[in-house]
Amino acid sequence: MNKGTIQVDVISDVACPWCYVGKRRLEEALKEWKGIPVEVKWHPYQLDPTMREEGMDRDTYLTNKFGSIDRVQDMTDRLTETGKTVGIEFNFGDNWLAVNTMKMHQLLNIACEEGFGIEMKERFLAAYFEETQHLNKPEVLYAIAKEFGWNQEKVDSIINDKEIEKAVINEIAHYQQRGVSGVPFFVINDEFGISGAQPVEAFLEAFQSISPVQEGK
């Protein structure tokens, strides 16, 4: 962490709709913030690391997770309305499929190293929640990766690399050991956290509370 900057570590999962909302709200806060520079780093998390390879259809997954169909409908309706306020068109139609996100986190691990992790994260979120693409299919991952200049061979080499998988697992474990049990979670300057997709004002207040301390160093 550089002096004179605010560092935000974002722990999130591709399979988390509120992480998508939280990402947009953080980005809006960064646009409004007029103080010292803010550096954002993204970190992996898996809400359901036991998700089977073939994925799970919408009704089965959401009912298992949240209970009754009525409760699921209320939740998706709320998400849809909230999403519109930040430019997200959530689509929880029949084609939506819950998938295991480990391979995406492996790809994001390398994308972050190469300088476009945030852009790839946005692309995965849009594909998952707006386009209802089935992100457990290799051809879908290949097509998205191609947008970033990666060929099929590179994608395969990343998702089949056990060391990259281990690095992702270890990073998730690190934040779990620090008390993160749900996402999105935002760690500000390694000092305090913001849990959930909080309003833009919450981020601005956090930046402001830290900014005078940083400027005085």
C-alpha cells in the first residue's frame, strides 16, 4: 500500500449478484471522490465451492438456497429493481444456470497479473447475470477470453494449472480466516471493512474518514 493512497481490497464471487451491484456502487463512488487516489484490488471468493460441474438450474438452486419459490421471487424482484439503479439488467429467466466459479477465478487471477482483471470480472458478471450464458461450458469461456486476446490453449493452460487453483484457494482461505463469511466485502486500507453492497455514500464516508490520516503522513 502506497502512502498518499487509499487501498480497497474487494472480496467477491462471480456467482454473487450483490457483488455486481457492489462493484457498480464502488465505481460510482470512485467517480465522485475528489480526494487522494484510491487503488482497488480484487480477490476471489466462492459462495458455493461444492457446486457440481454441470451446474444447477435456477429454481433448484435458488429454492435450495433461499427456501420457498415465493421468497425466491421476492428476492429476484428486489435485485432486478436494484440492478436498474446501477445500470444492470438482471435476468433470472429459465436459461439462468448456477455454476462453480473456480475456473473463472483462475482466469481472473492471471487477468489481474496482466492488468485487465477488473474488465474480465465485469465481463463474467454480465455474462452470468444479464446474458444468462452457461459459464461452465468451455466454449463460453473461450469466447469471453478471446475478447481479451487469449486463445483456447491459454485458457486451458490456466484452468488446468493446479498451482493457480491452489493460489485461488489459499487467497479465499486467507480472507475467511480474517472473518469474511459473505460477499461482497470491502477492506479499506487493511483497517476496517464494509460488508455488502452498501450505498455510494458509505464508500465516500469511508474514504473521507481515512483521507486526513493519509494526508498527514
